[in-house]
Amino acid sequence: MTDEALYRRYLGGDEDALGALMERYGTKLTLYLDGYLCDLHEAEDLMIEAFSQLFAKERPIEGVGSFKAYLYKTARHLALRHKQKHRLAFLCLDELDFEPQSNTLIDTDLLRSERDRQLYDALEKLKAEYREALYLVYFEDMSYRDAATVMNKSESQITKLVYRGKQSLKVILEQEGFTYADK
């Protein structure tokens, strides 16, 4: 049965149709939202909220595209609103790639991977503002001006946050026994 037919059945009073749609899209939608939020529990909450909003309106969706597109659009808006509301509360580093590149030696990749893990663990210990400024400048290759725009700060404030973040990061890494390649 199509999504649209299940939705029409739900609108007609068939509660099982709601369950079928949630079973069909619940997990997929949660994973999609997790890509935005980097928090599976929050993603699950927003998945439920997206379904709730969609079914609370109980209106035909013929004019807005497919059921799936409408559901994902609703979920995306919720995720972006949530992310904007909590933008300094977290910064997901889980998606950074630790996979070895095929053109390098495995031993080198293992050492680099371990160093990367130490770096990411140390980044997690930084103040949120330092972590976000460093992330935007070094991982997203943003200029200080662009990072300032994102963080709603002046360029000089970003310069200070990056400097202090690097200093704090150095202290944390040294406390954990991190050795530099040039030493």
C-alpha cells in the first residue's frame, strides 16, 4: 500500500495506518535527523514530533508532494530550528573521518588515527566557544570573518577565541602525553 493511501486511511480513522507509516519511516527518519543533530535521543524525539505535527494537522497532502517528502520536510524544519536554538550546546565531531586512505601505509594510518582520536578527545574538553571557533576555522576552512558571522561575534573575538582555544588545546594535549611530530 502506498504512503498516501495509508495517510488517507489514517485520516479516515484507521489507527493501524498510522502505525504502518511510523514503522515504515520511523528508523529512517531518526537517522536522517541524527545527521543534523548528532544526538540519537534528540533525533528520536524530533522524529516523534514530526509525525505528531503531520498527523495533528490531519489535512490532505496532495498539493504538497509525496507523504515522505512532506514528512522529511517537516522533520528537517524541526531539526534546523532545534539546532539553531542549541547551536553552542554541542558540536558533533563523531562524523569526522577516521578511515585509512588507500594510498598510505596502514601503520602510518594507525598512528594518524590514534593522534586524531587524541585530538578529538581533547577538543571535546574545550569550552564550547573555543571548540566551535576552532572547528569552523580549521575543520570547515572558514575565514575568521565567516566564523564570526556564524557565531554572531566580531572578527577580533574569533581571533581571540581561536588563540585561546589553541592554547587550551595545547595544555590539554600535553597533560595527556601527546607528542608533537616536530619534536
